[in-house]
Amino acid sequence: MLVTSFVAQDLVALAPALVIVLGADVGTALMARILTFDLSWLSPLLIFIGVIFFLGRKQSRAGQLGRVGIGLGLILLALELIVQAVTPITQANGVQVIFASLTGDILLDALIGAMFAIISYSSLAAVLLTATLTAAGIISFPVALCLVIGANLGSGLLAMLNNSAANAAARRVALGSLLFKLVGSLIILPFVHLLAETMGKLSLPKAELVIYFHVFYNLVRCLVMLPFVDPMARFCKTIIRDEPELDTQLRPKHLDVSALDTPTLALANAARETLRIGDAMEQMMEGLNKVMHGEPRQEKELRKLADDINVLYTAIKLYLARMPKEELAEEESRRWAEIIEMSLNLEQASDIVERMGSEIADKSLAARRAFSLDGLKELDALYEQLLSNLKLAMSVFFSGDVTSARRLRRSKHRFRILNRRYSHATSIACISKTCRALKPVRYI
């Protein structure tokens, strides 16, 4: 899931992602072996040490290592809970009857293993349950091997289901993983009985042999499939083509990661990206004005612009968070705070404009109500003044020009006079709320 999200954001190419997925399957198999040991002491230890390091210095390297320790501890704890939750299932009479009815039909057994992995939402849980059932003598060893193969295939199907609504790049990773697992299953299934007979001669408990087979199967499949990663990537691109360029969502353009080592340049990049939020906010104001003038369909455009602004704000926030703030000069720290403040206020204002547009559109469509001509004139006057203030505020934010700042102060005073003059009209509420949202310190 992590790899598909990286590919979906164009952070990792398809071929390397498929290699990572093959390696992850081996890692999952090794984790199944590790979980057969008693590791109940390790997860609380990792969480405890991680919390100490993280709370000690959050922004330092030690703090980040502490965060990693917390994550690993929680993962181990979750896997242990999965094992504990799955084990009682083996005691259910219905489950024992179902698995006892398996007679060695390799395709049927593999299909049941795949279904169980999907139902339990984890191939790891399915493999551990299979080992437990084998140890209890409920299923035979050949059936257990088929269930393990099917569980691996089920994890591929699960990834396809989880990414069915994702973009084309993410779906290609899931498809490639599924095809690798499908090919591996088709190759090994005819030899299951031979493998079971050969492995049965080893002087190890059957449950351990199931786990070792899981590791061996995924390791061999990884090594065999590695040379075919590039052809598989090309095949997946042929099967799942890029969608037509209908997505016009704004994406960050100026947040160059290589500039983070130069604070002045990085802050300039973040400020330029904040100006793009201002441009989108200006479009939202124009859209709100159209909604007030009887175009309720514009409300959909307001939602899209609000989503765009949220994407840009999140990107700016994460970009600035990566800067070593303790190493910034006083002026750079002040500018850092200004950019965060301006982008946050614009994002909050976009939410209010979206909500107001939705309320006005709903009332216009449901009750066929509209503003009076006098009310529209008052709203237009406030709208023009507020839009002018927004443009001037973005200019002051970027340039820091003192003359423009004074003009903005006078313009704000004129807006307050207009707002008081029209305060008798309840229809002014939508503009007034928007104005309050567009009031970051020092600018609007």
C-alpha cells in the first residue's frame, strides 16, 4: 500500500516499485517466521524507547529515530494481535468442518486460501492460521501448502481491490504484483504433492514446515521474477493506460526540495506557491459572486477550488516543516511564520467560501429564492472591495512594500464603513463571514 501511494504521487517509477513489492513479499514471509517466536516483550520496548527519544527532541535525528521505533513497535503489536485474534478461529467447529472437508484438489484449496486472505484482510494471518491448523492435524500438509499459495494470491487480489479507485499508476503496481503471484502459483501448484512428499521427510514439525515453505516460495518467486520486472512494467502500462488529462487539480510547482538547504530560496519558493493559493482564492470569490447572482451550478467549481487550495496548503506546510527551523536567522524565522500564517488563513477562508456557496446554491435550487436587486447591489459593492483587498494583500505579502501596506489599511477602513452601512441586510452575512476569514495578521 505504501509503494502504490508513492507511485501514485510519481515518487517511484513502476519497475522499481514492482521490485520493492517482490521484496516486500519475502519480508512478509520472514515476518511470519519471526512471529512464531515469543516477541511480546519487543513491541512495548520499542514503543517505550521511541517515545523517550521522540519527546526528548522532536526535530532532531534522534527524535525521528524515536518515531521510527514507535512505528515498528505498533506494527509488531498489531501483528501479535492479529495472531491472537485468528487463533480462536481454529477452535470453531464450523471452521474445522470446512477445512477438514478439503481433500487435496489443488485449485480449490488455493482458491479457499485466497478467499481467507481476503476475508481476514491479511495473507500473514491466513498463513499463520494454516500453520496452526496443520499443527492441530485438521488439514493435511499438501492442503496446507495449497492454502499458503492461495493466501499469497489473495493478497494480490486484495491489493487490486484496495486500489480499484486509485489512479492508473497505482493500479499498475497492484496489477503487476497480482500477475507475478498468479504466474508463481500456476508454476508451483502442479508440484505441490511432490514438494509435500519431499519436505515431509524432514524432521521438523509440520507447522514449521508450512512457515518455511512460505519463505522459500516467496524467495524463489522473487529471484525468478526479478529479470521480468521491466517486461511486466511495460505490459501493465499497456493494459492500464493513463486516463485522459481531465484532472485539472492544482499541483505544487515551486516547492523545489533541493532548495531546502538554502533557506532564503526555499522561503521564496513557498511564498510563490502561497501566491497560487491567492489566485485560487480570487477565483473562488468570483465563483461565489456568480452563485449569488443566480448561478448555483458554480458551487461545484467552488468545491474543486477548495480542494486545490487544500492540496497546495498541505504541500507548503510539509515543505516548510522540512526546513531546519532552529538554524534559521531571525528574519528568516519571521518570514517562515508569515508564510505559514498566510497560507493557513487562505485555506480556512476557502472552506468558508465553499460552505457559503453551498448554502446559497441549496436555497436557490430548493426554494427558488434569489437576492433582491438592492441586496445584490450592496453585495456587489462589498464583493468588489473585498476582492481588491485580497489582491492588494497578496501583493503586500510578497513584496512587503510599505506604501502598498498603507493603501491596504485605508482600503480595509473603507470596507468596514461599507459593511456597517449595509449591516441591516441579512444577505450581507456571507460577505462579512468571508471577510473575517480573509484577515490574516498584518495583511487583510
